[in-house]
Amino acid sequence: MFAIAGWKTAYAAQPVIFKPAAEFTAQGTIVDFVTMIEGFSRVNTDIAQIDLNNDDIYEYIVKNTRCTPAKGCTYLIVAQNKDDYTIIGTFSGKNISISDKQTHGIRDILVYNKNLNDYQHNTLKWNMQKMQYDFNQEQAG
């Protein structure tokens, strides 16, 4: 990592790769959990699996396929707890990526909402008191 005096340090962000819910047949329970939520079904749901806290257990980011980058999407962050699932974050955005920065050992999520500036983002950070993701009020970019 390079830093030049007066310049901000650049950090890598990982894109979130979504797949249709139908591809998650081996993990049918995540699909079953999500399709119980209003607005989500096996047909109109995309799911990305990612390990946000390096515990070798996937968390899932879920969105409706009918949303568009122009309108934005509602996203759910879902964690597995033994044989059950729980929503650990809900937010709206036009695009998202996973930061390499962590808060309390859990990766931050970058949420992009600006049409004319695809670098400006808000950051979702893990809130230990609430045990869920919350927005950091600072904007970057």
C-alpha cells in the first residue's frame, strides 16, 4: 500500500457477486428463509454468499432481481446460526462492495447511491451493541 503526503490511501474493495436463488439448492434453507420475507421469492431473488467475519461460515447478502442500479435495491444481510438464519442488516443502495477494512473483526460494506460519483459511498459497520450492521455517518469519496 502506497501513501503520498496529502493523498488519501487507496483500499481495495471486493465486488459482490450475486447468483439466482435457484442455484442455492444445496443450501435450500437460506432460500426457504428468504422467501418467507415479503418481496422475495425463488424466482425474483439473487443471493451472494461471503464470509464477512472469517469464521468459515458464510453470511448472505440478498436482493430482489427486479431492482435496478438506477432505482436502487433493498438488501438484506443474513447470518446462519446453527440451523437457523437471522437478518443482521437491511439497507438500500444502488451498488455495494465489501471493504477490506473491518470493524470489530467484521468486514465493512460500502454502499453507493450517487448517480454522478461512483466513488462516494456510505459505510455499513458492525455495531456490537445492536449485533447488526449500521451506517457510519461519514461519507467517503
